[in-house]
Amino acid sequence: MALSGLIRVMERAARKAGGRLRRDFGEVEHLQVSRKGPSDFVSKADRAAERTIYDELLQARPDWGFVLEEAGEIEGDPAKPRWIVDPLDGTSNFLHGIPHFAISIAVQEPKLDGSGWGDVIAGAVYQPLTDETFWAEKSRGAWLHDARLRVSGRRTLSEALIATGTPFQGHGDFGEWTRIFSAIGPQVAGIRRYGAASLDLAWLAAGRFDGFWESDLSPWDTAAGCLLVREAGGFVSDYRGRSLPICDKQVVAGNDPLHSRLHKLLVGALKGPEVK
Ligand code: IPD
Ligand code: CA
Ligand code: CA
Ligand code: CA
């Protein structure tokens, strides 16, 4: 599948920022690390990557708005799409010298009636250290470069490898996560916590993982990844089972049978109607 103009713009921005991240990786003493919460870190590398992506995307589409993890929301023409950007997903890994982090860029279109934001129509997750670009466009499928992606065909929990994200100090609900983990853990072949939600979802789209759940996410963590999963034939919902146009906060994902089995276990763990 030939890359569309839009995906080419996203890939160029991600590759340019990824080059900066590759240079900064391992240089933690020069990265001016600060905290946004007790254990929520941000560094010069996050900000520089975000600036690079912003400059590239703005040049390509001057009237589109932005939702940027670090700089916040920048309004554009409300009739035009907007970019949703996580310039460095996996900051903790990055700052600890763990080679597992990504850049996530998505495009969300405005609703036709002008009543807010609608579907995510394109997404790219770029992993600088492996030079892999996972990309998807609405109704054009999910791809790793020019190879079509499909979610895995595993149908039983006992053969499924599940990714998740855990709460950390000052962020998330340890009690809730532990209840879900206790329900899902004994049923599955394995659980992984790699520390970059966008890659968890991209790897699910690629059939490397079979399922995923996490709470307390943000649109920049999930916008591209959820489109990748859907375009790879997978299912994504919140903990109530709703398939929202942009996934946010709570996400449970998988191929058809595993999404519903994971969702059922999760709802059971949180006792049905009391799910937040
Ligand atoms: C984090 C990662 C992590 C997830 C956290 C996110 P950041 O993003 O995606 O996997 O568990 O909830 O905040 O801060 O490294 O961009
Ligand atoms: Ca962050
Ligand atoms: Ca993130
Ligand atoms: Ca980030």
C-alpha cells in the first residue's frame, strides 16, 4: 500500500524527532529531568521531540490544531482536523536507558455538524530504535511499512499474551488494577508491562500481543494505537464495553473473542454496574 500524503507527513515528522531521541538516549544527565507529578517525569528530550514534530506538522498543515502532551492544546481552524501527539511515549524507559519507547501521532477530524471532535482518521506509532513505523488510516488498514497488519488469531485466553499498564505513584488506582490483574492473570499465558501504551497497541495490531488493558490513559497515548488495532481487525472499548471514536482513560482491546473474554473478566473483577 502506497503511503498517502498525510501518512508521509506524519512519518517525516516522527522520523525527524526520532533522530533527536536516538541522539539523546543514554544522555540522561544532560536532559533536565523534572516532574509533573510524584513519579511522572518529563525531560528536555520530550520537549525537543515535541517541538520538532510541531514545527514539521505546522509547516505541512498550517491551519490544523494540536493536542500536545507537553505544550497542551493549540487551536486551529475548527473545520479542519487536529493532530494528537505524544512526542515520547515511554519516558520512564527512556530516562532509565531501556530501549522501548515511541512517538505517537494521530489525526482526529471534526464532526460534520461542528459539534466537537469525531473519529481518528490516521495514526502512526514510530519506534526510533527499531526504525519501525506502524501506521493506519481509517478504512485503509493497518500497516508496518508496506506489510499489512492483522491482530492475532489466538482464540483462547490460555494461549494469549496480554499487555497492560500499571499505576504508579500519584497516578492510577492500585486497588482496581490489582483486582483486574487477579481476575485475568491466572487465565492467560502471560502478562507484559513494557511501559509504552502506544507500542502495546501497535504490537497488538501486529499480532505480537493478543490483548491489552489499561486505565488512566490519555488521548495522546491511545489515539494512534486504537486506530491501528481497529484497522488490523481488532476490537477496542472502554471498561463499559463502549467503542468510542477516540479511546481515552480506560482501554480494553483484543481480537474479537479475546476482547470479549477480557472485557467479561474485567467487568466481573470490578463488579459490573459499579464500573467507573
Ligand atoms: C506513559 C506510557 C505508559 C503508561 C502511562 C503513560 P509517557 O506515557 O504510555 O505505558 O502506562 O500511563 O502515561 O508519560 O511515557 O508518555
Ligand atoms: Ca508523560
Ligand atoms: Ca504517553
Ligand atoms: Ca509522553
